[in-house]
Amino acid sequence: MELLVTYFLWFMFYSFLGWVWETILCSLTEGHFVYRGFLNGPYCPIYGFGALIDIALLHWFDNPFLLFLMGALLASVLEYLTSYVMEYYFHARWWDYSEKRFNLNGRICLEGALVFGLFAVILLKGIQPRLAFAVGQLTPVLSVAVAFILAAGILYDTTYTLIRVHKLGAKLAELHVELKAQLDSKLQQVRLDLDARQQQLRLDLNAQEQRMLAAFPHIKTTLPSLKLNGKERHSLFKLWRPQRVLLSDLIEKQRARFKH
């Protein structure tokens, strides 16, 4: 019982430390205060679990470099599995590293692994010995009382959050169906408009123009293109992507008609 209470207090401390790190990092990145964490309280349990795993499996590594490598590996495995499980159960990606270099399916990345490897060294060589000493100074009664209060709080928080996330997932699923229906309707209208434009184009082109298009199927215009900034290009690409396959098919059909 005493050992379980001790490990739980360690878990809560590192969960809080992880929340502090995440909040500071994201606030600096976004330029304003960001209250991080899946739960409502000031703790990120994934950091608590990661710290306990490091303590259990890596405490016998004396070489800081090996400790760094193993810490990076273990943290990456834990983060990948956590991302997969949360996406499976909640149908949402809670973080995405796709824009970072050397990422794996957007779930983990080299940058994060290096940071967690450094954390493992700092944790086991600097923080953990002092934390173990501090927790050891608490009386058994006080340790159990603090652990009970924290456990009750995080249990309530977890239950409440899971209920809210489930409701949020249902709302997002409903919105997804609605948006898909709207998109299908708009794409159908695009098909009709393009078919009409094709018919008009066949009427507008004379025999010579039709022959030229058939003879040079890869012809491209050299007119100046629109100058867009990065954000505008990204938005345009997101708008174009669902329709590009459809448009490619229509263009091929048009060229086939010209050939005949």
C-alpha cells in the first residue's frame, strides 16, 4: 500500500510537470496563453506514465547517452500508442506532427523524441532522487490523505471529460455527415456545370482547334499565374484537392471526344 501511494504521488507530480511544460511551450508557440491537457485539471497523465516507465525500466542505466537513447525510444513508443488509442476511441487526432520533419504517421517525430530523451536524463539524474527524498519525508497518514484527494479529483475529472468527449464526438460525427452531404451536392453541381461547359466548348471550337488539342494533349498555358501567399495556396489546395480527380476525368473525356 505504501509503495502504491508513493508511485501515485510520483505519477501526479510528473503529470503536473508535463502540464507545465506543455502549457509553456504551446503558449509561446501560439503567442497567447494555452491551457493544455486532455483533462481539465493541471496535469497530463501521459507524462506521469512516461516518467514511471522511465523510472521502472531505465534506473539502472548509468551512461547518460544510453539513458538518452532509451528514454527517447520509450517515450516515442508510448506517445505513438497513446495517439493511436485516443484516435481509435475518440475518432479524433489530438496532436499531429505531419508538418514536422522526420515524423512517423504524424503521431511522433524526431524533435519530440530528442526532447523526451533529454527529459529522461534530467528526470533520473536530477529530479527523481530529490522527489523520492521529499515524498519519503511525508508521514504515512499525510501521504495517504494527499493521494486520496488527488485520486478522487483525477477520477472525477477523467469521468467528466470522457462523457463530454463522447458527446463532442457525436456532434462532430453529425457535422461530418452534414458537411459531406453539402459537399456531395456541390460536387454534383460542379459535374453538371462542367458537362454543360464541355458541350458549349465543343460548339465553340472549330475543327482546327479540336485537331490541335487532340494533337497536343499536354498543352499548357503560359499566361501569368496568380501570385498567392503560403496561406492562400494552402487554402486553395484544400479546396481543390477533393475535386482534382473529378476534373482530371472530365478533361480526359473531353480529349477523347476531340480525338473522335
